[in-house]
Amino acid sequence: MAADPAFAHVDWSKLPVPEDDGAARHLTGAKLANVALPSTGGGAIDLATLPGRTVLFIYPMTGTPGVALPDGWDAIPGARGCTPHACAFRDLYADLCNAGASAVFGLSTQTLPEQQATVERLHLPFPLLSDASLDLARAMALPTMEVDGKAMIKRMALIIDSGVVAHVVYPVFPPDRNAGDVLAWLEASPQ
């Protein structure tokens, strides 16, 4: 189940730390927009309609073994680390569910085929959602960045209670610790 070592093992001390630019402050308490997102699990998921507590971790893009990352990727605060981010949620998936998560999803602006390859390569037990058209990002004014002419959503995690954002983790650094932080919040804040 290990990910490609080149992508999974990162020396976080050599990467720039993202600063809180305030771009996610409006999200806590916000009602999620009704946007149906293509899912690697099949069909489309409208997060706003899901009952219970949903964990949504958002990342710019996962790397693909054998394919170079965008130029300057490591110099962008918060960009590097999507594979370790996803693997941490994979490794804590059962714990997250036991702590009250009804569902766990990952989300990026990558296409569904790119995300399906990630699910298979990393053996993820949860679906990834595609916001390639930026519909959810625009509707919720999620913080984005542009890399090589492509808009990507900045890394964050949302805990959503029946369509309302209950908690936001932003910025996220280092990415491989985000799942543990989310788990700690779930355990301290039962529904």
C-alpha cells in the first residue's frame, strides 16, 4: 500500500510554509453550495445534501510517478505534499469513521481519470471528487492559486455537518499531519 517513495517522503523543513491569508475565514458556518461533483466512486456527489458529518480534504494536485511536477512546485507555499496528504487520510480512514465521520472525500481540480489513477495507485478507501470546472470553488469562494496557467484549490480540510461547514483547517502544513488534526477535532467535537 505504500505510495511512490519519491512522492510520499518529503522533508517539510526544506519547503516554504503557507501563511494564513484569511481566504478561508468566511467558510466556517457557511451552508455548502449545491454542486454535483464527479466521483471516482461513480456518479456525482452533492456534498450539501449529505446527512451526518462529512470530512473533505482539498489539495492542489497529486503527482504522477514518472511525470515531472510543475516548474517551481516546491517553491509554492503549501503546494507540495498531496500524495502524503491523501495517504494520511487513507491510513486514518477507519479512525475518522469511528470518530463520527459519515463520509470522507478528497477533492482537487484534477480530472476524474487522473483521480481514478490516484485512487488505484494509493489504494484509497474513499472516493475523490473532481472540481475540474471550479464550480464548487467559485460557489464557495475557496482559496485558489494558479500554476502553469491552471487554477488549483489551495490545501485545506472542511468538516461538514449536514451541509453546513462546522470546522475549517487552513492553511494546512505539513500535509501528512492534517488527517491527525482532523481526527483530533472530531474526537473533541462529537456530533
